[in-house]
Amino acid sequence: MPKIAIHVEFRPHPGSHAAFDALIREHARLTQQEEAGCERFEVLQPLNADGSKDESRIMLVEVYTDRAAVKTHTQNPRMPLVREAYAPLIAERILTMCEL
């Protein structure tokens, strides 16, 4: 059974980068702590050409052991609370699910 990777790109509203970054990093930490099927949950900060942070984007790379682990993640009781907390902070969310 193939592993599943999830790539998410978020576009925080101007002025919301720091709050969203803190929220999503805590979510990543708790996911890895709580969910045995989560092998990896990285928060990526894109950079501009000059090496400064591109505060218009934050990306996630998550790796799960299988589809059942992804289902466990989506059903985590924290998920609705996390989504509710970040909804006012972001303009866009693009999620891509992939097999590894």
C-alpha cells in the first residue's frame, strides 16, 4: 500500500503571516505527537529571490503511512478547531494529495 503525501500551500492575508505561522506550526507539532500514521509534517517558508521570507505563502508537506492514516488525520477532533482558527487568517488554501 503506498504512502500518501499531502502538499498544502496557504496564502495568508497581509499582516496575518506571523499568527498563521504560529498556529500551523503548533498544529504540525501536535499532529506528529498524536497520530502514529503521520510520518512527517513539515512547515515550509518560501523565500524571495533576495533570501527574505515570502510572507505571502506558507507551505506544508505531510507524509502518512497510508490512506487510513490520512482518514485518521482528517477525523482528528482538533481539525475543525484548527480550520476555524485559521480561516480568518488566510486568503487561499491549495491542497494536493499524492501517492509516494
